[in-house]
Amino acid sequence: MIKKNSWVQIKKIILKPEERTGNLPEATKQVPFVMWVKGFLLEDAMLNSEVLIKTITGRNESGILVCENPSYMHTYGEFVPEILEIDRIVKTELFGGDSFE
């Protein structure tokens, strides 16, 4: 049981696959458009149940409770070796030489 006022994350389906626009890649059209929202739980609830939360901006949202105390996880994609070369070129042009310290 997750207690009222706990920081949680919900999942809400905005569009089912059949409701999505036709101007999407085929693989994208086959999955729902999903919104993930974090906020404070308004009533005690169990994971995977339909709940109501209040977001940090005061907006109420409903959805399936998927996580208690969600962390912030950021990624900027996979490693791209060309970025290292761009970094080297820019630093050489800006600071001269091969010393980047």
C-alpha cells in the first residue's frame, strides 16, 4: 500500500494505436501515445491501480500508479564518436593547440 501524499509516478494512455495519426513511422503507429507524470498521491493506493495525483504545479491527473518515489533519470542517447572529434576541433579553434585543460 502506498500512502496518501507520497511522491509517485503514473502512466496515462493519451492515444490508442488506432487513434494515432497516419503520418507516423509504422513502428510508432503500432504503440499507444503514453504520458508519464509525477505528483503527490491523493489517496492511499496499490501499485498498478487507477489513481489521482496532484502535480508539483497543482494540476490533477489520473492514471495507473507505476512507481513510488520515482527518481530523475536523464539520457542524451547513445555514445556518438563523431562528437569527440567535433569537441576537439572546436576547442582547437577556440583555444589553439591540443591542450584542452
